Amino acid sequence: MGDACFSTQLIDGDGIFNVSGLENFMKDVRLGECGLSYAVVSIMGPQSSGKSTLLNHLFGTNFREMDAFRGRSQTTKGIWLAKAQNIEPCTLVMDLEGTDGRERGEDDTAFEKQSALFALAVSDIVLINMWCHDIGREQAANKPLLKTVFQVMMRLFSPRKTTLLFVIRDKSRTPLENLEPILREDIQKIWDAVPKPHAHKETPISEFFDVQVVALSSYEEKEELFKQQVSDLRDRFQHSIAPGGLAGDRRGVVPASGFSFSSQQFWKVIKENKDLDLPAHKVMVATVRCEEIGNEKVTSFIADEEWQQFEEAVQHDFVTGFGKKLSSLLDRCLSEYDMEAIYFDEGVRSSKRQQLESKLLQLVNPAYQSLLGHLHTRTLEAFKEYFGKALEKEGFAVAACNCTETFLEKFDRGSEDAAIQQVNWDTSKVRDKLRRDIEAHVASVRAAKLSELCAKYEAQLTKALVEPVESLLDSASEDTWPAIRKLLQRETKTAVLGLESAVSAFELDEATEKELLAKLEKHGRSVVESKAKEEAGRVLIRMKDRFSTLFSRDADSMPRVWTGKEDIKAITKTARSASVKLLSTMAAIRLEEDGDNIENTLSLALVDTSRHGTTDRSIQLSDPLASSSWERVAEEKTLITPVQCKNLWRQFKAETEYTVTQAIAAQEANKRNNNWLPPPWALAAMAILGFNEFMTLLRNPLYLFAIFVIYLVGKALWVQSEIGREFQHGFLPAILSLSTKFVPTVMNILKRLADAGQEPAAAPERQREMELQPKSTRNGSLYSNVTSAGSSSVTTSEIGPEYSSPVVQ
């Protein structure tokens, strides 16, 4: 029986509270599981009045009892605590040190009052153990005790109604019905005599105490009767906290789990000699215990294996069913708190529950935010993939709108799946961020697609303009720039219509679409302008080509032969005028129909200078090309400035002068070759003066034969020595060259004549071979290509040389 009551000294004789002992006691009796279903019974009374004996028989405890054979002395020191056996609900029994003991002395009543106040603060039922023979006596031993009880009661602020059960020990023959009124009268007198606060001066004792009286026979003289009466009294403690029970008033009861802390705080305040504010104490105990329970639940939640798995999983990926599962964990944790804190003050309990819920939500919030981040990333990546496929089937604007709505709804469903029941966290920021990221991706794809389309049509427009513009600029006529403008308008219009049709699927705003089309039009102009600048950089080459073509070839594009009949000056002027036209065409960009006088200025300054210079000396003094800009031409449209044109023309003339000089030399050489015979007057003089010699030749045929032979030999020498070609290089060079060739040529002719005489039959064949050989071969081999005397090759006439100017490439 002793082991089951777990008897523990709660406060020792020196007033030291046994904290660890109480904690162990609560664990042993499992008091924390009782909630409000428990009662506390304490007993007061004079020393050696049988208090411990009564409790042991009444509740089955094992408090130390006085040994009567050793004399009357103090048995219980301080306050002891035990659990009543076989009493429902759980009942705690406190055995207090007896009053008016000689061990403490007459004046040492501090502990007596402190223990009495402590018993009234924590107990539902207080047993007042008193002797029957003290009833009605003025100097009874119980009167100081009752005064102490009533005095300390005044220190309790708004106390609950405590049951005072007066146990009359060693009852005499006087019936209880006669003893009880006397006892109640004594109690009322003591109550009236006790000083009370002004607010309770007229308050009856029944507002503070529920006074009940019970009488027991002497344990020593009538033990069996005593035990029977104790047994009957024991039945009154069964279900004492039920309505109508001994401890019916349960206001301000501290839940069992807070009993240890509450008791400690009560004793601390009592030791400090302060008044006890029971409602405030109740709130304080509820606050501390609820906070302890909340902290325990937070610790338990953190250590929960299922939560740890969730926390680890959401760090890596989205977890389906997160909200439902986590809500279940939180609800379980809060339910456990509610079960443990249900008996504490409702206001404190609710407040601490909110704090617990807040702590738990703060604990899970990082995981929730991480989950939303994974949901955001997953949704965005899925959108990008799906949007790319949708563009292959739908127009851009339709695909963007449909995909955006679809995946925002998908995010909303994921947010609902992740939502926690205990809190309504706002996901609008993450959703707005997702929308912004989706819109940014759509914008980037739109920009890329539009860039591709623009590049495509710009490439098409570039291809359609570059070669035609180059060809038109090369022709350099009056219609060059009008043709370029017409070409630019036609090709730009075609490209713009194509781009406009292509971007219609994007549903762009009017300003953006106009900007794209204007950019394409501007690109077309820039292509023409850049090509014009490129060709302007090669204008000198173009001018020389134009001059060479017109100067060195005739109207049929055949190489021109300078026979002496051509007007080189006129041809040169025509070719230079064409080059000037080319220069004027390349001097400026003319994409607008703005008139200018560049061609006239260049013609007057470069081609027609002599004509105007002789008539007007003022024009000769003022150079129209001594400027860095053209009249009526903007600077940004200028390709070649007047000064640059003048320098180009000077270089052009210097590089084409040689061609003209060669043409003039060729023409003069041709004239000399065609006039190698003497003048007619010389022929007439020779005929008149040589008439006698001519007649002599007619009278003597041998002279004619000799002359004929000399003619043949001379003709052979003419042909073999190429005398006519030698004299084309000048008289003196010809004489020097012929002097070196004369003797070898004569020796070669004589040798061939000798060979021909020895082999007459082979002469015709050799003649035919010589005729078949090219002229250049015959001329290159002077010593091997001499024809035999009398051969027809000697009489072959020689074609005079032709002169043509070299074509400058």
C-alpha cells in the first residue's frame, strides 16, 4: 500500500520547496493526464491530534504516525504529499505540520500561517482536525488555528469557495446534532472577530467556506467503530469534484499538468509575504504551462519524421499533396496541444494556441515558399516547351494567349494543392512573378521571331536591290537615279507587303507595326545608299573603263584601228564627257526627286573649260569646284565633294593621257606608211628627165633582164629583211638594223639559189611548205626561210602594218 501512494515531502521544516520531488511524484502518479479531474485534500490541526493516522485510514496513505509509547512529540515536519488509493477521481492528500507544537515555540507562528495559506490556496477540501472536548471552550486548542485560517483567507484575492470539513475526534456521548450548532457558533464568532477588508466587512462566512462537520470515535478506545466511521467518511470523497460533492466549487482550479508550477509559485509568493491573487495566479500558471506545452509541440513537430521527409523533399522538387499532408500534421500537433491545455484559462489557452500556430506556420513557411518556387519553375519550363510546339500550329498571338491562360490555371491548381488549411497565405506575388516571367519569355520569343522575319525580308530586299543598283550605277545615264528610285519603290513595296502579312499573326499594336515597316523601308534606302557609296569609292576605275570602252572601240564594240581618218579629239571629248556623266551620277544620292546642277557644273568645269575660258575671264578666275559641298544637295547625300571630283578628274586625265598619245602616234605612223612613194610632181619629173634612159632600156633587152633580176633580188631582200617594218621604228634604227642583216640575207639567198639549182624537183614542194608556214615563223627565222630565185614568194606583196590603241583594262 505504501508504494502505491508515492508519499513525498513537498516542503521541509525550513520552508524549502522540493521541486524535483514533486516532478517525480507527478510522473509516478501520471497526474498530467488527469486534466481537471483531480482533487486536493489537506488536513490541519494541533500537533499530535492524529492527523496522519486519520489520513492513512481515510485515504490509504503511509504518512508517518506518532508512536504513543515514546510520548507526544512532533511527527510531521513541513508538508507531505501522497496519492489517495482507490479514490476516484485522482485525489492528492497533503499532511501539514501540526500547530502550537513546542518544537517551534509559542512565538514562531510564521510557518504555521504560511502552510495554512498554502493549503487554502491549493486545496479543494481542508480537514480541520479538532478534539471534541474543545468545543464550547474559550481557550480551546483549535481557536488559534481557526483564527489563522480566517486571517490568511483575507490574503486571497477573490478566492474560490473552499470546503472546511471539521473532523471532531474522540466524540463523547453528546450527539453530533447538539455539538454542531455550538461549533458553528464558535466558528461564526471567530469569523466576526477576524479583521476583514472594507469590501468584505459584511460578507458572511458562507461566501468563502462551505462548512461541514463530522464526528469520529476514539481510535484507541473504539477502533472498530472508528474504522467504520472512517469508511463511511471515505465514501463521501468518492467523486468529490462532481456537482454536489465535497469539492463542488471548481472555480479557478489549475489543470493537473500545471499543479507543480502553480504550487511552486504559490509558495514563492507566500514566502515573500505577499497577498495571493488567485485569478492572476491562475492566468500566470496557464500562461507558463500553455507556453511549455506549445514549446513541447514545436519541438515534437520539428523532430517528426514525416515532417522532416517533407522538408527534405521540397528542397529538390514540387511535392504533390503537400498542403493536405502538411495540414494534417499541423492539425494533429494543434489537437495534441488542445488536449493538454484544455483545462487552462480559455483566454490564455487560445492566445498560446495562436502563438503555437504562428510558430508552426513560420516553421513550415520556408518549405511552402520553396514549394511555390518549384511550382513556378516547373510551370514556366512547361510553358516554354508547350509554347514552342503551339507556335508550329497556331498564330503567335493566339498561341501566347491560350498558353498563358492554360499555365496560369495550372499554377492556380498547384497553389490550391499546396495550400495549408490553417492559414490563407497569399500566392499572388508568386503568380504575378510567373505571369511577368511568361510575358517576358513571350516578349523574347516575339522579338526573336520578329527579328527573324525582319532579317528574312531585309535579306530579300537586299538581294533584290544590290545587283540591279550596281548595274544601273555602272550605266550612269540621265535615267539612272529615276530607275533606281522606281526599283527601290517597287521592291520595298513588295517586301513591306510580305512583312505586313507575316506580322499580322502577332497582333502587334499599330505603332510597333509601323515601326517595323518603316525600319524595312529604311533598310532598303540604306542598301541603295551603301551600294552607292561603295560604287563611289570605285568611281575612278569606272571612269577609266568607260573612257577606254568609248575611246578604243567603235560603235559596234569592235577594236578601233587608227587609220588616220578618225577625229581623235572628238572621240576623246565624247569619252571624257561620258566619264564626267558617270562622275556626276556618282557624286550624290538622289533618292528624292530634287533637282541639282552637278552634271552641268562638272561639264563646265572639266570638259568645256577652253570654250568658256576664252570668252569670259571671270569664270576662269572663279573655280566652281573649289567647294566642299554641292549646291542644293544635303551633306549626308553627298558621295563625292566638288574638291574630290576635281582631284579625281586630274588623276583620271593623267592616267588616260597615255592612251590618247598612243592613238595619235599610231595614227601618224599609219599615215607615214601609206605615203612611202614620192610625190606626184617627183614622179612626173622622173618620167621627163629619165625618158632617154627609158628608151635606152627598150632598145637593149639585156638591160631589161638585168633590171628584172635586180628587182627580184631587191624584192627578196625587202621581204626577208622586213624593211617596211624596220622603218616603222624610225629611220636611224632601221639603217642600223638593216646593216647587220644585209650580208647574212644575201648569203642565205645565194645558198638557196644554189640548192634550188641542184634539186629542181623539190623546189615546188618546198615552196608550198613555205606558203603554209605562218608569217611570224618566216620572219623569226631569217636564215632558214629564204625562197629560191624565181619563186612566186618573192613577188608576194606585203601587207602594211595596222595600228590600234591598247585597251586599258
